[in-house]
Amino acid sequence: MAILQWIPWLDLFLVALFLGLIALGFALGLLKELWLIVSAYLGALLASLYGDLVGRWIQTGLHRWAREGGSLTPAASALGFFLTLVVITALLYSILYGLTRGVHLPATLLVLDKVAGLFLGLVSSLFLTTLVALVVNISLTNVPARSEWAFLVVLKAQQPTSPLLHLFLGIRDVLLATLQPFLPAGLPYFLTF
């Protein structure tokens, strides 16, 4: 377990996610990055409507843990929101990507498409990494101090000292103020907790 403690896992995960999403924006280009953002928005819209319902379903399915560790409502809400967001976004993006698969741009427009996709990927990676940091922070807060999984104990110990986690959590208010008007059901429970 000593080797696990020396590696800053949370920071490595957040850096890989942030840079990976920027690279994805460049690789996809502007048009496909827009499809991804539209899919993610519709996924977030449906997740804000049904994420708590899925979270309650998960919580009742894991009733043994709920009795041992107290209320899992914030963690179950976060997991329900995240699962709904990922499934709906992947499904919608697959449909939209299939519709534009045959579009081929000239070389000059392809360069512009890639550069614009890079900048749009930067903005979307900032928002998505902040959302993932919120979910990770809430999930680690609900991990018991003495867990059976050594890796979770290490992540929980790194949570208060992770500079990148706190950097992205500092952007939370801007993200929530930006997202709230676009979600008709309001913010999910775990984001208002």
C-alpha cells in the first residue's frame, strides 16, 4: 500500500481527463465536437430529470450498504446522474455521428475545423472535468474511513491535499450558475448538497 500512497492518483486522473478531452476536441473537429456538446446537453437535461430516480433505484438496489454506512442519497444521486448522463450522451452522439459520417471537408476548412474544435474542446473539457471532480469529491466523501479497498482509502487520504481537485472544485459556482438556467428540473440533488 506504500507505493499507492506516493502516486497522486486524483491529480493524474484529472490531468488525463482534461488533456484527453482537449485532444478529443482537436481530433473530432468543430462539427463533431458540437454534436458531442449537443448530446452532452441533452444527456444532462435528461439526467437532471431522471438522475435522482436512477439514483434512488441504485440506492434501493444497494440497501445493504445503505444500512451500514447511513444515508447514501448524495452518492446515489451523483451516480444516477452520471450514469444517465453517460448513457444518453453516448447514445445521442452515436446517432448524430452516424448522420454526419459521410461529410468530408476541403483541406482549408479542415484546418479551421480542427483549430475551432481544439478551442471548443478546451471549454468543454473545463466544464466536464469540473463536473467529474464534483462527482469524485462527493463519492470520496461518502467512503468510510476503514474500507476494504486500499485504493479507496488512499484516494480519500489524497482528497484534502489534491491541488487539481480543489482547483476544479473552485470553478464549481461558475459551472453551476451556467448550467442551472438550462436544466428545467433544476440542479440534481448532489449538486445542491
